[in-house]
Amino acid sequence: MENFKLWYRKAEFTPHHEVFDIGATTQYALFTGKGVNDLNANGNGSLMRILPLAFTACTEEEIREVSSLTHAHEWSTNACVIYVTIAKKLLNGENIDEILRNINVRDPYNRLPSISELRDADIKSTGFVVDTLEAALWCITTTNSYQESVLKAVNLGSDTDTVAAVAGGLAGIMYGIENIPNKWIEELANKELINECLF
């Protein structure tokens, strides 16, 4: 939470040393120091930042705690658990279609096991956490490369940056850094900070 506050108040960890966007739920949580547990506070703010936990020996409870720093409602914390669980299984070499077929989810995530069968008209690319997770998973299960999945997420429109980031996180695990277009990597802002965090 202290690092989130440094980001918000002093633009730490930003690519151009400026904060250009923050969701209302995240802003409120940083102002009050406590996550929001409300049905109407289920944006995708915690989902978009939760992926690093897939590379740790975290528990479900720890995933929920990290989500709850800002987004404490069960729909948001459940989305984060689902996403990190999928990422961990992909890291173990499991197939995304198999993972989703066997995933244990309940409403409002009951479309996930058959997400690849939906038409694009059935997918919403909004900032609502359920829509974001569905759209990201739809993009990676209906394409065959990192580039295709991310471009498909962007082309859905609406909350393109976050949906593409969530899809790209899993696609990166599936296809590996060597299959991310080199031009995209070269154009990353503040690549030095990213490398410092990763390597």
C-alpha cells in the first residue's frame, strides 16, 4: 500500500514520471487506506496488477489480501484468485483449454469454462472486473499467438489497455518472451525500470 501511495502522490514507478489515470475505487482506497468492499466497486483495478503473485508461493488468502488493498468485494478478489490460478497452471505447462474446462467457478464467472465458444457479440470489454476477465480469456482462447491475442483485446474497444494487459499477461506465459514482437518490447516506456523489476 505504501508503494501504491508513492505511485499516486509522487509518480514513483511510472514510465514518464506522471500519474495519468486512476480508478475511483483505487483512489478512494489510497485516500482512506482501506479497500472498498462494495458491489458497485468491482472495477478491474486489482485484476490488472495481480499477475506477479503467480510467480510466488502465494495462497488464495494472500491473493485476496493483495486485491483487497483496493478492491475488497468478493467478485474482485475471486477474479484475482481465478487469474493467478490460471497463470500458475500455465507456468506448470498445462493447456489453457483444459484449465478452463476443469475450472471450479461460480456466478458471475460461470461462463469461463466455455468462454471460447462465445461470439464476439457476447463479449464486453469494459472496466467491470467480470467483463475484463472474460474478455481477456476469450482473446487468448480464440487466437494462436501473443500478438494475435493482444491485438484482439485492443480491437474489442472500450477498456482496451487493461483488457490487453490482462490477456497479454497470460499470453506472455503461454508463448514466452521470444514470441512477443521485438518492436513492441523496444518501444516500451521506461524499459530500465521494467528490467530492474524482472531481472
